[in-house]
Amino acid sequence: DDASDEAACPGPLIVVSNRQPYRHEYDDADAEDDTERSVTVDEPTGGLTAGLDPVCKRTDGTWIAWGDGSADFDVTDDRNCVSVPPDSEGYTLHRLDLSEAAVDSYYRGFSNRVLWPICHGFSDLLEDRPTDFEWYRTVNERFASAVADHATDDSVVWIQDYHFALAPRLVRDSIPPSATVAQFWHIPWPAPETFRDCPAGVDVLEGVLGNDLLGFHVDRYVENFLECVQRYVPNATVDRDQRLVRYEGEPTTVVATPMGVDAASFDRRARAADRRNPSALLTDAVSEETVVGLGVDRLDYTKGIPERLAALERFFERNPDWCGEFTFVQKATPSRTEIPTYERYGEFVRNEVERINGRFESGDWKPIVYTEEYVEPDDLCALYRQADVMIVSPIIDGMNLVAQEYLAASVDCDGALLLSDRTGAYERLGSHALGIDPTDTDAFARRIAESLSMPRHERRRRMNTLRHRVFENDIGSWMDSQFDWIQSIHEGSSSEAID
Ligand code: ADQ
């Protein structure tokens, strides 16, 4: 019943991602010798893994990733190249061991202090430290050579995200021409005026142009990318209509294929949740009558959490009747905490929550319940189902899966979604969601009030349409469209080869 079972990949798949799909750990901590210890494998989390697993299995594929998180696991162990998933023939997971210096520069440096802020238009947060780019190149080279070790004539290499801007060209140059190189860029691509500030920007563009296929979530990022190429890679030919770039004789097709979620699974988990006995996270904070608002985000400056808190503060100022009746639950996951900007952001958010709570709380009631605990998938679905209003307010977001997960889990069809109009998700879902400009505090606060007083039939009408879209464009259909593109490029290149 899995939609991704239908996805046709025209050859053995090689996935490249920063995060590994499975973590392995030794079971028996007391064993004297590592080789005597058995190994357990975590169930994977995340839609991408769930979606790609069956494809990797079917094509006898390989997944190449940084071996982070298996802290206790000797990454030089032979089992570092293992068969996954557990208890099946599976496919090969090839983990790369990266030194602390490499991780600090490649991951916490060029990836997250340069490319992340640049792509999201936060140039003022850019930190260009001396050796970061060289490490980024070195790590990209290591991934590319791991790909070359596994690639065959009909391989399909599918590189994930901005951690690997240089790898596509390196891979292209080291594997058979009949194999396909594709990449999906999960975050926005900025306009040329912003990209201009990117250190080593031309290397980044030339690296990415090593792909046969380059995917973004929405049209705007495709157009920004093509403009950047036109502006900064003078030797490239850009066909804006065909969305095709030719550089050094090699074509790159650029497409917008918006990513969805495993809607059926969120729906199923939400139905299994007990409405009267909701997620343990809520039981202390919220009574059965309380109207619940919800936010679920990584603690990242792109997610617009302070703007959301400001709007909630304004809302309680203007609508004192809702004090004691409405509680906003903010689930924030600490992220990239070794980067000072993130540390400061987290601190600011926590202080704001405390300040606003101090202003309005009375008796047992607090306006904002804030937690940084990890939420298990079942609990997350219970929370989604319980929430009367979901607020997703990024300053900018490539797509945003949380909004789609909320819709998929809203099985009672009675919730409302407030969604920033600067997210890829808004471009997909349109005005059936309640659009907000996260920086316009007054209008945002009015939207919150509007969502709480919206007639039930109106909420249902919107929710039905939105759920329909999320089910139509789920993770399976996203992969189908990727593989359809890959297939057509693959066929094109093999007929070129015959000519
Ligand atoms: P992210 O910036 O991480 O992803 P998002 O798309 O919202 O943002 O995905 C976050 C994921 O983490 C969701 O699946 C969510 O359920 C999960 N999550 C967050 N907090 C959690 C918690 N406390 N407990 C459990 N799960 C939690 C990047 C881009 C996005 C793009 C995705 C996919 O920034 O724009 O949508 O990749 O391409």
C-alpha cells in the first residue's frame, strides 16, 4: 500500500546524504572485544528514509552518509559498510568517518555558517571562517570517491541537499557517462543579489552544474538558480524556458518537484491516538476544555519563532477573554547548538516565553507551554490531532513539512492552519491555509483571533481541501516525479551514447 513501491528507478540507486538513515550501536557494552559484540539498528525516522528504503532495497542500492550518531560504534569496523534495513536482504549502508575538524568545518562551517544563511537570505549571519571551504571540498571529495567505488554503468546517484554542492561535478567526472547524477536541494535558492555574497559562489555553482538533474521545491528557486548561473557563470548557456543549462558541453535539467510527507502514515497514527487521553506532553498543561494552538520547529532563526511569540503576545493583549481559555504549545528542537548564533537564538526564545508567560499567566494557566523534548512520532501525531490551530510562521522555508504533517494528521477535519506566505508549502497549499506575513505582528495577531472564531463549517471546508492536496502530493508522488525525470534523462543520455 506504499505509494513509493510504485516509484520506478531506472538503475541501482546510490543515495548520498549528510545524515545516515539508520544508526547502529553495539549491544553488549561489557564484551571485551568489539568483534564479539552484537550490533543493533535503530528504526529510521524521517520521511525521506521511509520513502527511499523500498527503492534502495528493490534496486540493491547503496546509501552513503556521515557515520555520526553511532558514537559508540567503531567506524573503522567492517560493519561500517553494512546491509540494512535489519532482518532483510536490504541494501548497503556505507558510512564515512569524519574527523572532528572535518565536521566542524564542513558541517558546522561552510554548510551551516555560509550556505544555510545565504540560501535563506540571512547574509548578515554569514560567517566565513578561514579553512571551512577547503574542508567542505575535502569532504565532498571523500563522498564523491565513495560514490565512485559503488557506481556501475546504470547507477542512479541521488545526492541530497546543500552539504554537497561540489560533489556532483566530482562524481560526474569519476563514474561512467551512462550513469545518472541527480541532486535535490532541500532549501531555497536565493536571488543573484543575495547569492553574490556567497564565498566561493562560482565553485558552488560549477559544482552543482555537474548534475544531470537538479531539483528544487518550487519554481521561484529554479528561477533564482538559473539567474545566478546566467549572472555568475558566463561560460554556461541558460535556456530559461526549457530550464536547461549547458556548461562545458554537459546539460543540467532544473526542475521544481515539491516534496510531500507520508500522509497515510500520519493519518493512521493520528487515528490510533486517543483523543480523550492526549499526548503526555499536554496532560499537565492543558485541560480538556482548553483550546490548543501548536508550533513544532527546529530552533532555527529561519522558523520565525520570536515573530510568532510577538503575535501571540499581541493577541492576548487585544483579546483578554482568551486568557485562561487558549494555550499555545511550542515544541522546539534544539539544533546546531555548537554554532553561537543558534545558541543565542535559543536563549532569546526561552526568555521571550518566560517574559510573555509572566505577563499573562494566572493560577494554573499559562499562555505558552514551551518544551524542547524530543517527541516520538505517535505523540507528535496525537499533538497534531489535538491542536485546534497550528501556527507555521517561518521567515523563509524551502518547503516546510510540519504544515503538511499537521494536515495529514488532522483526521477530525476541525483544525485550522496559519501558514507563512514565505514557505514553499504556502505556494503548494495556497490560500486554503490562513496566510500570514510573520513580520506583520498586528495582522498576524488578528489571524490568530480569526482562526479561533472561524465557524466550524468553514474550518472543515478548508481542511478538506488542504488534506486532499497533501494526500495527492505525498512523499510517494514526489519520488515518482523525481524518478520520472531521472528516467527520461537516463534514456536521453543512453541514446546520445549510442549516437
Ligand atoms: P527542516 O528545516 O528541518 O527541513 P521541516 O520541513 O519542517 O524543516 O521538517 C522538520 C521535520 O522534523 C518534520 O518532519 C518534523 O516532524 C520533525 N520535527 C521537528 N521537531 C520535532 C520534534 N520536536 N520531535 C519530533 N520531530 C520533530 C528542511 C528544509 C525544509 C524542507 C525539508 C524537506 O528546511 O524547508 O521542507 O528540509 O525538504
